[in-house]
Amino acid sequence: MRFTVFVTAALAAFTMSVEAVRNLQKFKVQTKVIEGNRKFDGLWASLYHTGAGTADVYFHNNRTAAFSAFLNHTQFQWVYTGVSQIPYALNLQYQTYAAWGPLEVSPGYGSDYYGKGFVFKNGNQIVDKFEEWTGWLVCDWWHQVPQLFWTQIGAKVKVIPSCAKVQLIART
Ligand SMILES: *[C@@H]1O[C@H](CO)[C@@H](O)[C@H](O)[C@H]1NC(C)=O
Ligand SMILES: *[C@@H]1O[C@H](CO)[C@@H](O)[C@H](O)[C@H]1NC(C)=O
């Protein structure tokens, strides 16, 4: 009996290990809710056009329609279907005296600090090692769809009902 339990536990640990996503390897981004509104769980990231070459990251439930992205070392690049041959980088935008701030996708390889800290954790979780970043937040917001935000250091984030703290998982 004890042996069976042990084997089952070992198997579970084995199947839970994830293969690490490699540098430059393409993936789609899926949410995993860790606190707050569960309706934001398992959603896929796409880009919401906001201007010439700029976009916000938003989420829906259609994997096929999700945009592809990759990490180029610490730069988070989107494969934007608008104009090819132009790199599009994800950048945090600092919001003064706020608990969380927006992000912007814009042409280039990511601005210093705000676009140069993205790394994989535990194989396929995307985090930001930038010192002011404390986590990801998804909220129903100004586009009236779930939208990506980041929580900022120094604030105690109270997760309001229209938001959830999430992990971003790279799915290859
Ligand atoms: C998902 O997206 C694909 C590609 O845009 C589209 O062809 C398909 O109809 C969508 N599926 C649903 C259920 O909306
Ligand atoms: C990776 O980023 C560097 C700039 O930091 C750029 O020169 C290079 O072309 C990028 N590679 C890809 C595949 O986008």
C-alpha cells in the first residue's frame, strides 16, 4: 500500500515537470490564475491595435487566434502580423503612485529596464526580473476585454473583482 502511494506520487512529480522553453523558441501565452476572478484562467494573449505600430496585450479563449511571441534573451518579442520584418517588443509602463501599471507593445527590441527583464522561471513561466516588477495582473479594462497589467513594487495589491493575479505560461 505504502509502495503504491509512493509510486503514484513519483509519477505525478514526473509528469508535472515541464520542458524548458528555449531562447528564440516561439510560443503562445496562456494565463493561470493564482488569485482573484477565475474567469481569467486559461486565456490566450493577443495584441490589441492602439496606434501606428503600438498595441496592448489582451486575452480571449481561442488558442488558434492567439499571437505568437518569443524571448530574445531578456527581450519579450511579439510576432506581430501587421508589418513583417519589424520587431515588436513588450514594455512595462510605470504608473506613479499606483499599485499596477499598463504595458505597451511597440517597435524595437525593448527599452532599457522596462523592456529588458523578461526570463523563464520553472521552464515555461514568464516573469520579469526588473526590480520594480512584482507580478502579472489581468483586468477587464478600457478595451472592455481582459487586458494585461503588471503590479509594481511598494504597493499592497488588493485584487478587485474585475481582476486576477495570474502567471503567464509559454505554450509551445
Ligand atoms: C478561432 O480563431 C481562428 C483563427 O482566427 C478562427 O478561424 C476560428 O473560427 C476561431 N474559433 C472560434 C470558436 O471562434
Ligand atoms: C535579438 O535582439 C538583438 C538586439 O538586442 C537583435 O540584434 C537580434 O536581431 C534579435 N534577434 C531576433 C531573432 O529577433
